[in-house]
Amino acid sequence: MKIFTKKSVLLLTAALLLGLLYLVGCAAGSDIKADLEADHPSVLRGYEASGGPISFYSRMAAFEMDRPGNVVVRVDIDGTFESADVSYRSIPKKQVRYKNGKLVIDKEFFTVFQSPIDRVLNVHTKEGATASIPLMVANKVIMTVDEFVAINEDPTSLDGKYVLGADLDLSDKKSFEMIGLKVDEFGNEQEWSFTGTLDGGGHMISNLTIDRGFDGSPNNEKGYKVGLFKRIGTTGIVRNLRVSNFDITAIGIGGALAGINEGTLSNCIVINSQIKSKADGNEPSGALAGFNADKAVVKNCIAQAKLTNVFTLIGGNFGAVTDCAGIPLADSIVPRLGGYIRVGVEDWKPEGFLVESDYLVNMGEGTAQRTQTLEPEAYKQMENFTAFDDFIWNKAEGTGITLRKLSIPNRPAAG
């Protein structure tokens, strides 16, 4: 007796094949389905919508090449989602989905990018509306202190593109001093330039202590070029970064963010920090950076710190400084032509203190446009920061100005 006829075997085979295809299809789309349905705690919401028929809550998108994952963007669309593109490279419809305020781009789309690069994500509706946010194809979205310190691994990693996806506390990383400084087991030091991009995404790096004062010995070369980055190279970019509670001591050419900047510093803010220099004035330090080189750019940056023998923004400037503010805290001692002045809330001397070349920078041959030294209370007055982009900066009259959180780390949903 035949249990299966030839026809029934064919039908059963077809059914199995269809089932297998269904399962494969589900698996292929499961990442996007999970992204759409899960509540991703790691997807950061902005402080406010950008307004209009397409309102971004995510202010930046990032794809991580080292650990590829779908890109999730928080956006409310008043209308019907039509399509999206990355710098006008269309995203195939099967690789992009929008539902319940989340736009998800499949990681497979990003295989077209062979190297890290800055791009723009454009979203379009059927009603004709279009809106955009920056999208960065990065080597890594940095989530931990160890991942940040790994930038220092070798010259290749110092040339990478990185996005901070979380705040970083360096208080327990005593062995770390600067990006761009390598110390071997015998104490020999090697200096490398950071030539890549670090986008802080509005996140904060805090609690870095560097003491390279060496009792003020001017002959100790290890006391110069001191900061979070020892040297930012000509192609180096540091942007959208907050730093807090830095305690930096240098003989000279010191600053919170960089000893020497040969590249670009933009949309960065230093708060609640101490910067000290022991130089006699020949190798000046600044609250933000010690030295801004020829053709280097510092734009839309704020430095709020207690200073000792340190200029309120840049030590020596041979580049371009635009739309910045230096805010020395109480009891700071800042250099001026012909000597020093002690700055305090009670003994503030407004007459002449806002003279840029006296206190802000040691001018060198550079330029400083729409840049000023402000007393601490002026930090709360938003009329002083009209040139700072509202999309990037959160301005609160009477409270202060700070960076918005911009980046979107691509991580699986908790649980």
C-alpha cells in the first residue's frame, strides 16, 4: 500500500519550500521588525522637535562600520512617508521603513560606503515635504571609556572617524593622559597627531586630570603640548563635544581640549574645569587650546574654567577663531600685556577687561572675530551667543547654554 502518491510528495515538497522561504524572509527582515517594534532606550530623543511636517527628534544619525547595525532615527512625520536618501543616494524601499515615529535604515544599505564619511540623511513625504539631518558613517560609535582610549592604539586608529554614544567618566582611568601620547614600558614617550574625526554627539567627557607641571622646569619637554588631545593634526576634527571637571597642569602650551590644534575645533564647550600653566609667557596656554596653528579653525566654542597664568580661550593664535567665548571663573589669574590680572566676581573690572588681545588670546598673527571674554554671569545671557546654532545648542536665558545630545548609537533593545 502506497502511503504517498507522487502528487502528494510534490505538494508536500512545495509546502516545505514555501515554509523555508517564509522563514528566510522573516529572518532577513527581523532586524528591521525588531527596530520598529522595540522601544530602544539607546536611541536618544532630542530636547525638542525641529518643527514642520517632518520633525526630527534625533539630531544626528550614525552608522558604525566596526559593528554594523540598523540605523534608527526618531522622527515624526505629519503626512505619508515616501522615501529617504543619503546625500541623494536613494535607499531602496526594501531597506527603509517608517512606523510610529521611527525611521529604520537596514544595515545592508551601508555596504555601498567603503570608508567613513560625513553625509546627510534626507527624508521625503508623498506630500512633497523634505527635511535633513547629518549622517556620519563612522568607524565606531564609542560607548565606553576603554573604547575611547583605544583611539590611541596606533596611527591608524588616530585617523579614524568616531562618534560618542554615551557620556564618559575618566576618573578611574589613571593611566590615560592624552590622545596622541604613547608611553612605553621604559617611560619613553612618542607623540602622534589625531588626524581623524571625533564627533561628541553632545555627550560629555569628564574628570580628566593631567599634571605635567614638573615644578615649572622649562627644560622638561614633557610639560608642553598638554590637553585631552596632545596635537590635533591638519585633517583632525573635534566637534559637538562637552568636557567637564578637567584639571590640566602644563609648563606651557596647554588647554582642556588640545595642546596644539592644527585642524578644526567646533561646537565644543569646557565647563567647571581648572587649567594651570607654569610658563613665563613664551609658551602660553589657553582654556580651550594652548596653540592654534596657521590655517587652524576654532569656531562656536566656549571655555568656562578657573585659570592660572592661562588665557581665557587660546594661548597662541596663528589661525582663525570665530564666534567663541572665554569665561574665566572666580579667582582666575589670566595674562595681559605687561602682567597679570586676578579675575573674581567681586573684584571684576569691566573697564578694559573685554579688550580681546589683552585677555582672550596671545594674538600672534591669527584672527579673532566676534569672540570675547565674558564675566561668569554673562554665560546665562543668550544675547552673547546669537551665532550659536539652535539645532546644536540648547539656550536657556537665565540658566546658560549647552550642547544638545545629537548622536544615535545603534544598539539592540534592552531585554
